[in-house]
Amino acid sequence: MRKLAVMRRQMVRRSRALMASSRLWKSRLVFWAGALAIGLISVLFARLADRAHEFFGMAFLSGGPRGWLPLIVTPVGFVVIAWTTDRFFAGAQGSGIPQAIAARHLRDEEDRGGFLTMRIIVGKIALTLTGLICGASIGREGPTVQVGAALMLGSARLGGLAHARGLILAGSAAGIAAAFNTPLAGIVFAIEEMSRTYQARTNGLVLSTVIIAGVASLSILGSYTYFGVTHATAAFPGDWPLVIATGVAGGILGSAFSMATIAITNRVRRMRRLTREKRLLIVAAAAGAIVAVLGLASGGTTFGTGYTQARGAIEGTSLPAAYFLTKFLATLASTVSGIPGGLFAPSLAVGAGLGSTLGLLFGSNASLAAILGMSGYFAGVVQAPMTTVVIIVEMTGNHDNVTPIMASAMIGYGISRLISPEPLYHALSRLWIADAIRKRRAASPEHTAKPELPLS
């Protein structure tokens, strides 16, 4: 009898182990499928974004009698996109990174899911592309983060996976990695900007997701550097005044962008005299008009992502002295307009323009100045210096300038932190968290959501 009991217990243990193993492999397969989907969709999104921007240039910037069309197309397009987003794809506005951060800090599944659904994925991609067709100064990288987080969370639901926060983090990292073809930057971004903590278990998910999404992207696009390759190097001590100048100027200008974005966003929300819909349409129309005027005044250079201008600067072509300022204003208007679209690529273009202008003043190499300007300004905007360093080094293929790039980024970060204590994405995420709580309470007054607010 005793032997029979032992055999029964062993059979039960084996049965349970088999069931656990089956569930584990099912979860892994769903997880891997989600990571693969992030890579493939990111590549498709990238190619469509390039085509959308090219279409705008061919249709509305080819000169002749059509040269004035952006004055109509851009403001009207902004209004239509903002209204469509608010009406059918609420939660898809702006970059998407603040929504992903907010989703990680909301404990209620329904609140969290409002920002990361298949509906949001469709709206985010379609409306970001439409914004580029209308000439908006936006990028696809931030939206790819939200799309990646939504895809991974959707895979988790299908596979019955837990650890929603870790999966959102992994999807966000894969989005950055696939968008820029910068796998290390995706991992650093997840740790530094999205979570601001290091957890061995979670970062194992991040690493495996980035690898799978990166393999999918590389299998289609091959190995490439986002902004080309430059071999310019900073000489010591001759070029270090430029390093310091780009860090200081980048920090000041980057913090100005962050503070202006937050201030305008809060101001618009407090315009109680107008209905929500009227407020939305007025802001979108005004932002579109500003983008159109700046674009035509700059000869079309401030429309779109700014990728062409930034790449040209890195490859040694000096940008117009006022380019960084006009691109700054166009990106600010696009960011607060209420349309979907990111600010990674436009911000890097602003930084390249700032560096190019400072390079002319210091008589420095144009390529080196552009790289340092990108580093100082981007770190000033997002206040994530290590992410900035890794992104720029990976995107330019230049490992000889790690120290000056890091110095410019740290100076930019320090200056920005002194002026604007709370990082931009985290400040905006608080607004999304507040909206989610407000909607939940309005729908169910007895329910009280318990978010874990992100640390500044």
C-alpha cells in the first residue's frame, strides 16, 4: 500500500510538472510571437513613414502654383487628425511614451488597457502617417514605443501571462530598438526612462524581446546606422569648448521645450470658457498654421521628421543658422496640437541644427558639432543622458567620441534638471494617469483607482 501511495504521488507530481511545462512553453511562444510582431510592424511603420513624408514633399513642396497649399493642407489636416484621434482613438495623442509610462503605474487592468489596445495600435500608426502627409514636425519612434507596449500586452492577454508591467517595459524597449536599429539603446531606455529601476527578472524579458524584435528588423532592413556614419573626432583640448557649449545650450533649449510643452498643455486643459471640442479644434488649427508658416519660411526644411537635415549635418553639411530655432518651434507646435506623433527624430534634428550653428561660431568640424548638439539638446529634452549617449553612438557608428558625447549629454541633462526638475515624459504621464482615474470615478463613483505615480 505504501509503494502504491508513493507511485500515486510521483504520478501526480509528474502530471503537474507536465502541465506547468506546457503552460510555460505556451506562454513563451506567445511572448516570442509578440516580440516578432513588434519587429515586423516597426519595419513596416518605418517604411510607410518615409513614404508619407516623401508624398508631402512631392505633392505640396514641388514649387509652382502649389507652393502655398501647406497653408491650407497643414492646418486642416491637424484639425481633422486631432478630432479623429479624440473621437475614435482617445489615448493615441502625442508621443505615446507618456501613455506607456502611465500604463505601467496604473494597477487597474481596465485603466491600463485604455492606452494599450489594438484600436490604439491602428489609430496610432494611421494617424501618425497622416500627420506626416500633412507636414507635421513629428517622428515615428515614440509611437513605436506605444505600439510595441500594446502588442506585448496583447500577447500577454492571449497567453495568460502575468507581469504586465514587465511586459509593457519589454515592448517599449523593443519599439525603440526596432525604430532606430539600436538594440542597446532600447535596453538602456527601458531601464533609465521607462522604469528608472533595475530588476533582473524584468530586464531578462527586456533583453529577449529586444533580441527577437531586432532579428526581425535586421532580417528585412539589414544592418545599418540610422544617421549614416561619421569619422569626425573631438580633439583635446581644442574641441572641448564646443563640447561645453553644446551641453549648456542644449540643456537650456531642451528644458525650454519641456517647460513650454507642459505649460501649454496645462493651459489648454484649463480653458474652461470653451467646450472641449472647440478647444481641441482651435489649438489644432493654430498649431497647424504655425507649422505651415514656419515650413514655408524655411524652404520646407522644418516639415516632417527632420531626418534628412540631421543626416546631412552628421555627414558634414552645415545647416542654416536659424534652422534649429524654426525646427524647435515647429516641433513644439506639433507636440501640443493633440495629434499623434513623437519627438525623438525632430528633437535630434533640432540638436543637429543647434550644433551646426555653434560649430560655425567655434570654427569646428560640422559633423562633430552636429553630433554634440544632438547629444546636449536631446538629453536636455528627455533628461535621460545614458539613453541619449547610446542612441547617438549607435545611430552614427562613431565610437571614438563616446567621452565628448557623454560630457555634452551630462551637461545638458544637468542644466535641464536645474531649470525643469521633472522629466517631460513623466510629467505628461501624470496627466494621463489623472485622466484615467477621473474617467473611472465618473463611470463608477464607488471605485477608487490606486495608481503608483511615477517618480520624477
